[in-house]
Amino acid sequence: MDDISVKIVIAVCVLLILVIAKIVYDEKKYIEKLTNRLKKTWGMPTRQEYTENIWKNIKYYHDNQASENDIDDITWNDLEMDRVYEKLNHTRTSVGEEYLYALLHKTCIDKEELSERERVIDLMSKNEDERLKLQIALSQMGKPGKISVYEYMSGINDIKSPNRLKHILCGLAFLLSGALCFVWPSVMVLVFIVVVIYNIFSYYKDKVMLEPYIQLFGFIVRTVAQSKEIAKMEIQGIEKYMDELEHSAESFKKFCRNSSLIAGGGQMAGDLFDTIMDYVRMLVHIDIVKMCTMVSEAKKLSDELFKIYDTIGFLDSMISICSYRESLDEWCVPTFDDKIGINAENIYHPLINEPVKNNINADKSVLLTGSNASGKSTFIKSIAINSIFAQTIHTVLADSYTSCFYYIYSSMALRDDLQNNESYYIVEIKSLQRILEKAAQSDVPVLCFIDEVLRGTNTLERIASSSEILAYLARKGAMCFAATHDVELTNMLKKYYTNYHFEESVDEDRVMFDYRLRKGAANTRNAIKLLNMIGYDKVITYMAEKQAERFLETGIWSETE
């Protein structure tokens, strides 16, 4: 070997050593930064931006796994549960995001299942070092972002691979023409340039179709690799989940062989090896060729893949709940019994800063009265959201909480359905009908929340119909929280409902609310006073007050003067 050849070999060896050293250094710095970030952000609100596409991906798993007893769309939207989810979501993987979103929809009625969630959450809370190791492994799986992991996992069997032979020939043409440039440069340089241009063009043409699945397979490879790392961890209490991951990951040996041809090395930005590999893939199409092989393997491993999905999703979600608990000032673990009712001390709404906390001790349905803006709707939503929390994340924003297991429904923030040409009243009665049917048919009690029953119709028919609807729900064993301005209902429904109210104090300049729940029916009014305070003509407010007083005395509305 001549001196020039020796120098080339030495130079190549030095370059390889430098590349390896850079990869090891980047990995070490990445882990250090990630560990510090995880410690710093533990229990802190997340800052993730939720675009329309991200929401679409997060929701896909639930949308395709929903059961009839899940929290339905009306209830979810009534309670602004997307905003609640944003505060709750501290997951590190796309799988965790999708799993947690679905979990929040599924009101669990199994004590053992909820106890298992609590056990894992508590374990993560008490063992910081082990939790950090698990979070680091989960973080290295990453979030594909542009795709729904579950959607593309479900579509693996439908993948139509490109012509594998074509891409093999592209790679061979590049290598052969490049080599011949040294033998016959005057001709082959031009051929080499043409091959490079064609390879780049054909690469991106087919890669556009395969890109989501290339992302998915890269994610699967990282997930399998980190699943093996998790399985090696000595974390007492989650051995069952680690064994499941290890068993499923072992099935992917052939799938993952030479997987670096399509998959990046992880979450490190600017990784030198990945940069080099991007150019290699573009010129010789090795990722597409490997992809074609991996597709056939993935189709055989569908069941094991979904097992990994469920295990990773569960662990990531439990850690997320643990972090969410850390962000709360007050919370408790719920208690469940067999008695209809809800007992809660200092319960509050998760989306309100500095919330007023209230107590409720109800062994039958509750009718809420009170002035506008006094706190009725907020209180109802507080109970509803925390009831969902109790049966999903086993966490309630209160000092104590006791109830039985329920299926949960609401009819609150309704509006006209212009698309289907349905008025507010039609939308409302359809919304109520689904609750009535569930209460009549279900073996599990229904917990429902209704704000201003039948507000879309006239007073006479509203009171007559709403009283019978609410009584029907109570007779069918439902636990109902209903807010109303119709004080007549407080007497009509006293057999079935306990009366509670919110009230206000009024001076010359303002109406003040303390948002405190009180027993009994409301006996104050403020609507006319508010008209007066914001500057309505005195004639209007004076005559309105006279009409109201006359009606209270006689029960009859008089002709306006």
C-alpha cells in the first residue's frame, strides 16, 4: 500500500472516530438537557400549541374506539373538555396524548381498574429517579406530530408499497455511475449527474406517498428500542407492564434490523449521523427499499404493535396525571359507594384561577336557582368535570369526594343547528331526549347536568314540560343537577329535588356575588336592577318593577300601560 493510500485510510478512520465521538457527545448532552427540562417542568402547565391538525391526530384514537357509554360530544363540548385536556396533558409521546384523550372520555365503573391506575400514579409520584428514567425513554420515542400514530398503525394493512426493484436499480445506478467516473470521466460524469437528478426526483415523488409511514416506522423503531430499555429498568411495581413491553418488542427483531436506513436516531436536533444519512437516502433510496421490506413485516405484527401502543399509552398517561396532580393546590382521591348522591367538600373548577370552593351534600337530585351571573353554571360544570375526573384519572379537585359510579351526560351550551335547519328548541329537546332514554335503559345510574331546561320555548309550556322531564329523570334513578330561573319549579319538584341557590348583594352602583352555594330556593332578583345600573330609561325599569310586583301579588300579568 503506497503512502497516499495509507493517508486516505488514516483520514477515513479519524473521520469515523470523530463522527462516533460527536454522536456520543450529542447523546450525552441531549440526555442531560432533557433530564433538567423534565425536572424543571414537572408539575408545571404545558405550553404546547394545539393546531387543528394536532387536535385531529389526538382525537383519532378515541373517535375509532368510542363506546356508547363514553362521554359524548355534547357533554364534552358543554364542559369545554378540550381546554381541560390541555391543562391535564403532560405526556411525552404521541401515543400518550392519544391514549389520555380517549381515557378522559371513558367513565370507568370498575373499582379494580381505577385502583390500578391509582397504584401506578402513586408509584410514579414517590419514585422520582425511576420516573425520570421512564420519562427520558418516553421522550426519545417522541411525537411524530404530522400524523396520528393510531390512524397509520390501523392503516398498515392497506399500504401499497412502491416498486421495490425500481429503487434498487436507482441505488445501483448511482453507485455504478459514480465508480465509473474514475475510469471514464469524460462521459460518466454527465451520466452520473443525470442519475443523481433522476434519483432525487423519483425519490421525492414516491417518498411523498410514503412519508407518513416512514415517520410511523421510524417512530415504531424508536418505540421498540425504548421499550427494550424500559424493560431493563428495575422499577418495582410496574413489572407487569415491563414484561409486556419486552415480550412484544422481541417480536420486532426482523422489522428493526438495519432500521437506521429509514429512521433517525431520536430527538436530537442536528445529529451529524442523521444529516449524512439524509443525503445517502436521497441518492440511493435505501430507506424506500427497506420500507418495502418493513411493510410486509409490520402487517404480521399488528397485534403486538397495538399491545405496545396500549402499554406505552397507559404509562405515559399515568405519569401525566401524576404531574397534573403536582400542579394543583388541592386534590383528593375519590371514594365510591353504592348510594345515589354526591358529597364533596371544597370542590372547584379546574379552569378558573382563584376559584371559590363549595360544599355539596346531596342524596337526591339538585335544583339550582339564583340570579344571572351568580355562579350556577360554573358550579354545575365544576361537579360535572370532577365527576368525570373521578371515574377517569381518579383525581378530584376537592378536599373530599364520594359518589357512586355513573354514566355522565349534560345539556347546557346548546345552539341552533343551521346546517340541519334545526331551531334551538329542536336541538334542545333532542339533547334532553338522549338523557331520558339513557336513564330509562341503563343499569348504571345516570348523572346529568342541565342548564335552563327548555329555555327555547314560552314560559307556560317550559314550566309544564320541564317539571315533568326533571321528575321523570328522578323517578328513573338519575342524579340530576338542574339550573333554572323558573322559581316555580322549586315547589313543583320538592318531592324529587333538593333546592340550592346562589345569591348576590346589591347597592346603588353594582351587584356583588360571592359565588357561595346555599341551601334553599333563591328569593332575590337582580335583572331589573341591572337594567337600571347600566343606564336604561327610568320609565322602563320603574314599570318593569311594578309589573313584577303585581305578578307576585296576583299571579297574573297585567296589560302594559
